[in-house]
Amino acid sequence: MTSFYRPTIAEIHLDAIRANISQIRKMVGPTRKIMPIVKSNAYGHGAIPVARAIESQVEALGVAFIYEGVELRRGGIRCPILVMGGSLGDDLPLALEHELTLAVRDWQQAALISQAARQQAGREDRMVKVHIEVDTGMGRLGIPFRQAADEIARIRELANIEVEGVFSHLATSERRQDNFTLLQLERFRTILAELERRNIHIPIKHMANSGAILQYPESWFDMVRPGLLIYGLYPAPHLAGVIPLRFPLTVKTRIMQIHQFEAGDSISYGRTFICQEPRRIAAIPVGYADGFSRVCSNRAEVKVRGRKAQVVGTICMDMCMIDVTDIPQVQVGDEVILLGDQEEGGASVERLAELMGTISYEVLCSFGRRARRVYLDRGEVGEALRDEKDFGENRGTVFSPAR
């Protein structure tokens, strides 16, 4: 292992992610399309390695922004990529160059895409695939549901536009038998029925995120969009175990130094931890710049030599301290597990989210952001990426390709 890397690493088991997608496939059936969401660097797991590992399993991949889709294309991903966040227009030529499918939020945006297609292609027969977003209650992007049928009909008349899909976002799908979710589904079905009445046939209709996949089968339509599920997490506690999932991520580091402190000694900024008796305190190279929030100071736990160790003192930008007094034979260089599944120890994503007052999505996207990624496939580690300049946030990883 090259010596200049930090000792903090994030291990990602690609076979676990594939296994999770297989479980989703069993649930929704073999004929329904699956479009995993790999935005935000695949929720912090590394978009290109994850996409490479799962591309043969799925029908499409979803990202938020055009640059994310371009990064995947440059990384060799050839399957359909839907850019769900839309565009203001300046980056449309790049999207067309890399044959990205674009979400459309209104007629004006569709007109910009139509114009860009004609200008770039230099011919009238260039068609750009789009999925039209309808706002059925999310209150974010999309055509308001009351105007959706009329607006979709207008968009279909634009030159160089192929309306391949129509979709909406569920706002509260993680809740049990939620009335608002049911209302959103009813609104979406009403729009689809009106389009059919007008003889407007759109091939791919989709609405189901992770929560809806697990408990609202009526939302599955032609395609589902799992995000959190493929990374081994459930969107709500009551959904745990609906399908078996494997957690693919372990974040670990190593002890940098160990000190013996006496009663009355203080630890870290602000002196928020005062030793009440002699304690052995270890310093580890992880801090809030890695996503280990200061809110976790004096609260979070890690695992050393199979035993829990409490974080003590204020978490610094690059370092934090842990109490190893009761851990026998601990020494400099010992492995510290910060984040992992219950068998590996450390904190779970759900526990860190609870401590931070946030959701597991945010923890995944932010925790260990400076950690070197190591990708394992069926327990084996591959060679280091040779051309790091093309891999954006995945730079400096070790990668084992899917087989």
C-alpha cells in the first residue's frame, strides 16, 4: 500500500451492492426496469466503480446533474443515464454529446433542449430522449399536476424531442399507508389516464423510490428508482427486513498516538472532556472535515480490538480522540472501525444520523469524504486505478472490477 495515503480508508464491497439489487429484482419482478440512483458520487460510495459493478444488472442509472452523467460516460458507462435534476441550458451541448437522457420540468426547458439538438446535430432527425417530471405534491421541480396533461402534449410537439418517460417524486413514501402518498399516486394515475385518453402513449412511467418499493407496489409502474436500498439501508425503521440487505461500506482508520492522562487533564478544544481519573486516550486521524460531525463529540463510539471506545473531547477538523483505557494491549497502528455493519462494529449509519440530528442519506454522502476508497469484489482487492485524472472524486482508489 502506497505510504503517502492517509490511513483512513472506506472499504466498499461491490458484491454487496449487486446482491441488494438482486433482492430488489426479486421483489419487483423480472420485467420491471430498475434504475439505481448513483448521484452524489453514488451516495459517497464512488459513482464510477459502483456503476461499473452494477451496469449489467440494471436498465438505466439515475444522476442529479449533467456533469455526473458525463463523468460516468468518461468512465466507460454505456447504459442509459437519466439526469433527473434538469439543466439551465448552458451544459446541454455536453449532455447531448454524451447521449444523456434529460428530465424536463416545463415546456421552456424542453424548447431549449429541442433548440440545442438542432444546433449541435446540424440535422433535423436528431432525437433527444426526455422524461417529463410532474409535481404531484413534492413541491420542488416539475409541471404542476393540474396542468400536466396539456403541457406534456405541447412538449411532444417540439422537434427533436422523444418523450420516453414521465415521472414524479413521492414526498412521504417511507410512512406506513400514508394518505399523502396515496393522494400523489392517485394524481399520477389520473394524469396517465388522461394521456391515454388523448392517445399519448409514453413507454416508461416511474415514481417508486426506496420507501415506495418496499411498501407501495402500486407505485412501481414500468420502472423503480432505488437509492438508499442499494447501499444496504432501509428508509425507515419499520421497513427493516422487508427484503434482506447487505451493508457494503466500512470506514476505518488507525491509531496515531496514545497518551496517559491524569485526573483533571482536559482533552481537545474547549476542554469539553475533563478526565475524572487516569485515562488512556488515543488520537485518530478523522475529523469533521471527513464528515465526522462535531455534534458527535463526547457521544459517538468506535471499535478497537473488538471493543467499543468512546469519542472524548471536541472533534477537530482532522483528528479526534477516543478513550482506550479499558481495551487491553491497544497500541499505535491498531485498526479503528468508525462506520460499519453490526458485525464489523463501529457506529451504524442510523446511529450517526441520530447523533447528528439528520438522516442516513446525509451521513452516507458526507462521512469519510476524504477517505481513500478500496473496492472489494467477492472479497478480493483489485489493482490501483492507473488513470486517476478521469475519476473525479474516486481519485486515489483501489478498484476491483466486477466479474
